[in-house]
Amino acid sequence: MYKVHCLNNISPVGLANLKEGYELTDDINEADAILVRSADMHEMEIPANLKVVARAGAGVNNIPLDKFAEAGIAVFNTPGANANAVKELVLAGMFMAARDIVGGIEWVKANADDPNVGKAAEKAKKQFAGGEIMGKTLGVIGLGAIGRLVVGAAEALGMKVVGYDPFLDAEKAAAISENMTFVTDLADLYPVCDYITIHVPAMATTKGMINAEAFAQMKDGVVFLNFARDTLVNDADLAAACEAGKVARYVTDFANPAVVKIPAALVIPHLGASTAEAEDNCATMAVNSVMAYLEEGNTFHK
Ligand code: MLT
């Protein structure tokens, strides 16, 4: 009997895929497999029987890959399984930046006791006027599972898209979208985009890649969306770029203490993958990876 421990809440729909021969355990010390979402595993002592870890999500920055590799423990993630959920929140972030939905709703809440709130709202609404995203240019940095869905959605909304991905060539980029302008240098993306969204993993090579030098090349008043990881952006340089008006809005899914008080920041509490559908998909893929590995030594996602 294989024992599976869940370090975070994992969707019961996914767990229901565990076949005969598997049982859930509350005791991590007897686990053959661990299912994890966002819990940080870096300081964790490795359980004696542990053979495999599967993250119900795409990023693996909460998992000490080298430590587990040295211990011979396989690690899986679930690329693509929550991509649609993240794409939808990126679109919501773009709309929130284009139209002052958040400011308007806060105004109505603050005036909810006014019996003439409707009339007052008609007067107040000027301050919440916005713009449209149709016809604007979106830069997509990283054309993996999420980035390429964002490209399609943005084009369907009438946006022009400029895409960048160091792992693709023009032919592969054209297969994502023939209308997208594919660039091989971010210096060609930054200056032409009204909105920029980043979808790359957190790694040593991407840490702080959105810095003063990058902001300096962007259009004045750019909207920057970060639903990937907060370490990609240099906090001090972001604060300075917002203060200077270079960045009109920074929409992010990460409640980083250095960012939450920046007036131009719209901060969401890491909800990108928090949909029932994404949680079910990720958990199902994670469970299937664990079983394929334990039974067949399969290191590919099924
Ligand atoms: C991801 O890496 O896919 C997300 O951050 C998952 C999550 O929200 O747990």
C-alpha cells in the first residue's frame, strides 16, 4: 500500500483518482508520496520512505529541487493544468487597469449610507473614467502554456500582441499566432507596448529581470502585469518607476510587502490558479504523475 500525504489542501476531485493500493496519510513520516501546493518545502526533513513529490501547480520555487534530486526523489509539477485560470485573471487585471473598477466599487461602498448614492455616483463617476484595451498593444514575455493563452485572448479582444520567448524561434511563434509580432530581444518589445504581462518561471536567471533598465525602455504610463512570481521584478526599481509615472499601474498576484503600499499597485492575493476547475485539473495531473512514477517509474506527465 502506497501512502500519500497532502501538505496543502488538495482537491478531492483529484484525490479521487488515487487507485486501489493507495491511501492518504496524515503522518508525513510514512509518506511514499507528497502532494503539495504552496507550502515551502525547503526546510523540511525528508521522510525516510519518500519517493516522489508532486506540486499541484506550475511553479516549483517552493520545492528544493537539488536537495530532492540528491536524495533520489522525483519531483513533478502540473504545467498547463491551471493555465486557463491564470489567463482569465490576467484579463481581469488588464480590465481593472483600463477601467477604474476597483476605485469605483470602493467609492460606492464608502457612500453606501447616502440615500442619494445613485445621484452622487453620477457626479462622482468622472474621476473613474478609463480607456479601452481594443487597439492597444500587449507585450507577452514568455510564451509557455499561460502566455500563449493570453496571446489568443488578447487578440480576440482586438489587441495587437508582441511576443517574446528565448526558447522559441519565429516558426514556433507563428504556430501560436500568425498575427503576433515575435521579437527575439526585449528591447524591441518594451518601447511599443501599452500593456506588458510576464509569464516566465522564477529562476536565478529571471530574478529581478524587470529592473530600472527594463522600465526605462518602456512607454510612459505602461501597465505592467505580473501573475508569474514577484521575484521577477526588482521592488525598488518598480517603486521608482511607479513614482515617476513610468508605470501607471502594476497589477500583480503577489502580496509582497514592498509593493502593497505603492499607490499604482493593484494587488491580488495569489488567486491566479484559485478556481475549482484549475484545482481539480492540477490535483488530477499531480495524482496521475505520482501513480505513474510509483508503478512504472514514469517520469513523464500522463
Ligand atoms: C502555479 O505555480 O501554478 C500557481 O502559483 C499555483 C497556485 O496558486 O498554487
